[in-house]
Amino acid sequence: MTSPDQLRAARALLGLSQPDVAAAANVSSMTVKRAEGSGTPVASTKAVNAIRAALEAAGVEFIPENGGGAGVRLRKQ
């Protein structure tokens, strides 16, 4: 599962705005905002998956919970 914190961190690592991510994921900026934990209702699983895929395509790797907490990092080039 992808957390709102991971989505915010991934976007910040890439230096992208919410509208940038929304365009890449083909969702609205409000959906990105909700997926990142602001606003209601919460974003759908389908929308979160689209946002995650867009961030991964832009160069972020999502790290699962491994005892030290879930996270993100830039993918090696």
C-alpha cells in the first residue's frame, strides 16, 4: 500500500507540483491533493495507483515497510 507521506515525498524528490503529477497520472490536481492526505473524500485506489505509476515513471522507487518505515528514493540512473 502506498501512503500519502510516500506520495508527497516522491513528488518533492522530483521537484514536481501537484498539477504536474496530475497531468502525468491523468487525474485532477484535487485527486493528487486527496491522495497526499489533504481533503476529502480520500482518493480511490485506482487514482493512487495511477499517481504512483506516474511518479515511478519519472524516476522514483517506492520502498516497502521493512522495519524502518516505508519510504521513497530516486532510482539509480
